[in-house]
Amino acid sequence: MNKEFFKINHKINILDILDILDLSKDDISLKRGNHVVHPEKIYIEDFVSFENLKKNKLSFFTNIKSNITNVSSGICIAEKKNFKFLSKDIIKIPFSNPKLGFSKILKKYVTLNQKHNKENKIHPSAIVHKTAKIGKNVFIGAYSIICEDVIIEDNTHISERVTISSNCKVGKECFIGSGVVIECTILNQKVNVSHNTVLGKIGFGFIPENTNTFLTPHVGSLIIGEGTSVGSGCTIDRGLIDKTLIGKYVMIDNQVHIGHNCVIEDFCILAGQVGLSGSVVLEKNVILGGDVSVKDNIRIGEGSIVAGASKVFNSFPKDSKIGGSPAQDINSWKRLIASQRLSNKKRKNS
């Protein structure tokens, strides 16, 4: 969990966790060798992704293909059938839907890390909170709102009707266009964000539960690297638990959506109306044509090019040339299209 933007609102004992999940202490194993750990003495200090699970930290486990060799302690919510994959020193909490259980715990115990002092300093028509740190030669346009503990560094331009939420940071020489909303985000220097874009919003993390669909809290952040440009009308989600990462000098066109936990490495180019589902990885110098859609958990190798309107359902290696729906090697795609046209022509002539 990114503590710069989120905090645990009070001390959490493991018995509190069991109460939320409607479990008793008899449902979990607290033996450590010849010793029995008393649940009253076990406290949760942080919420983390499974790969970062350690002592007194809580996570959930669903993917048996995860790298579990380095995870040897902590507290983990998992299905009973998957207990065998976890280290004997991990305290295992049984739950039929681990992600849902983890989400309910986040919702109860995690809040935005912000102060509730509502005093504001108005400068000219903008509202700038007294705890915000504003650098030299910074312009803040009319009706913009700069919240608690925001940092805006030197020579940055904030246009009209911009909202920057608590604890965000905007680096030197950035430009933020009119109507932009920024939360849970760190912008490095020389980042350009065009009008009406939303950065660091909560992602699409819905878990169906009969008639009560559950929206998973997003307690990660968004980091955007130096020199990156984000077009108008874009939406980029913050991470679910970890970070959404946009590298240096990435060019993002208008009306692009980037889901939670995506990693866009340096020098990538995303044309208009590209849509990336969660946890997509684009390695360096990847180019996506307009209206490309990429399924979640896909990796596209360095230097690859994806033709416009392609729908990507599989990962591709370095220097791939990709096209089609479903996307494939572009030469194979072209041969398939040519074959289909020839078949159609023959049918018409027969």
C-alpha cells in the first residue's frame, strides 16, 4: 500500500480480520514449529501485493503460477485448496473468494491520507491550501483547487479549473491543461497533461457478489516519468495495491485509457482511443496504432508495433509486428486477409 496517499485508520488485530470474514480463530492455523502464536498478539501493519508479503503484512493469493519461492512469512487470505502452495510459516486465512475478502478489509481499514483542516488560501481565483508547497514562478489558473500537502515545483503552469488532490506532486516545468483532475499521482519534471484528463482515478475493480457488486478499493498510486505527454480526455488508473507506472518520454494521444497496474516503459507511443486493461506491460519503444485494445496481463516486447484497430489477446516477444483481431504476426494477418478476399472474389464469379 502506498502510504504517501493512504493510511490504516487504526490498529488492526488478526481477530478483527476474522470478524470481517465471519471466521473464528479455530479456522486458521497458528502453529510455528512447536510453538503456538496467540492471535491477540498478531497485528496487521500493512496491506501488500502477494509478491511483497512479509511478517505482519496482509495479502491474498489466487494465482498458483505466481513466484512463491521468495514469500515465506506474513498473513495471507487464500482458498483452502491452495494452502499447499504457501510456505508453512505463512498464517493462512481460508476464504472462498480471497480477492473479495481482501477488498472488504481494505474498505474498512484504509482511508485517504489527508488532513481535514478545511482552511484555504485563495490566490487570485484559485483555492490553494495553506499546507501546499508552491515553488518559484508557478502559475495557477482561475478556479483551480490545490489540496493539502500538494507539492508543485518551479516553473510549472497549472491552467484553469484544475483539481490536484492531497499529497500529489507535480515536478518542475510541467504543464497541466484546463479541467484536469489529479489524485494519488506523482508527476516528474517536464510532464505535459492536456485538457480534461483524469490521472490516478480508481480503476475498474468490480467483484460480483449476488446482487451486491463490490468495488475494490485502489490503494496504489500513479507515477509518470520525465518528459511524458498525455493527451486530452485520457483516463489513467492508479494501482490496485502497487503502482501504475508510465516511463520517460512516453507519448499518449487523446482519449486513451490505461487500466490499473499497467507498466508503460520509456519512449512508447499510444495513438488515439487505445485501451489497455489492467496489468498490461509495454516494454520500451512499443508503438500502438489508433483504436488498439489490449487484454489484461498481456506483455508486448520492446520495439514492437501494433497496427491500428487490432485486438490483442496474447503476449508478443521483442520486435514483433502485430495486426488483426485477434492480433497475430502482421504478415500472417495480411496473408489471411488476401486469402479471404480471393475466396470472396471466386464466390462472386462462380
